Amino acid sequence: MRNHTTATPDGLATVPLLDLLANRFSASDFDPHHELDAAAVDVLLDAARRAPSAGNSQPWSFIAGRRGDRVHDALVRHLAPSTRMWAPRAALLIANLAHRYIDTDTAGGTEELIEYSEFAHYDLGQAVAHLTVQAASMGLSVHQFRAFDRDAVAAEFEVPTTWEVVTMAAIGYPHGDSPRVPAGGHASSTADRRSVADVTWAAAAHGF
């Protein structure tokens, strides 16, 4: 596996950056003929479930649909027009769920929601990040998005109110000459990133 070498502010080479991270991008054009088998989907979800979480709370769950099955069809029905232009071509659509509250307690006729984990969204993000790295190792691209009807997905799959449908991801082989740019749309994914110095709030090496 090849690595990219990052550099310190003074230009000196330091530890290498994995190609899987350096070359990761969110495709917006997928090969409409590529298929993922159930075993490959299980590997992706296995990567997600191995992510760290606060107190090992594991506040995540996933609705996974392979193109052509009933789950995929149902998820496509609830996409926004902007994502419906490209996401249905992905071999796999996943809705990402966070466990927000424990079962409601009834006190004096009023239902009180008690937080399951204050880090539920953070931990779900870590789980999906693990999935994206595993996908990259399999030659796949993962495009995460919010442009869909969350309430409709929750109703369709009978998601309890203690859980929240947060985001979705389209997963498959990139396709076309410009897989980063949706046809007829604007570039929603770019290789441009802020520098290490720009994203470092405080560190001794950066003059703090």
C-alpha cells in the first residue's frame, strides 16, 4: 500500500499519510451496473460497528438497501430531487441512525425524554468514518448527504422516537469522467482541504 508523506510547517518530511485517506473522495456519479453482494455489505457494517464510542454505548444503527431490493427502493422514494439525480445509481444506500434517548419515562402524565448518550451524533460519525475507510480499501466511494426526508424514512421503517435518522450515504464504484461532480449540478466534493496549520487551533509546534 502506497502512502503520501505529509510535511511539518518548516517543510520537513514526517510520518506518511495512508493512500486510503489521501485519495478518499465522495463520488457523485456511480457505476449503475456495479452490484455489492450481501457479504460485502456485512463487511462495511462490521467496520462501522467496530468504531469507538463513549462508554462503549454504540449508539448507531443502519438501514441498508442494495440497488434493486425493497429497502433501496424505499430509501430512493424519500430522496430530495437534488440527490435523486445521482444517488439511486449507487450499489448501496444506507440510512444512518443515532440512538438519542432511552425509553421514555412517564411522570405525571408527561413523557420525559432521557438522553441515551450526549455523544450519539459524534459516535455515529465515527462509525460512518470507519465505514468510509473500509469502503475505500474495497475500491468503493462513499458520498454522505442530508438531502432526503428524514421523517418519511423513520415512518417507512418504523424507527422508534428514541432513535433519530441522521444522514444517508450512497456507496458504489465511481463512474464517468468527473465522478466528483453531479451531472448538471455543482461540485459537491473537492480535493481541496484547509492546511494542517489552518485546522490546528492550538499546538506548541504552531507557536502556541
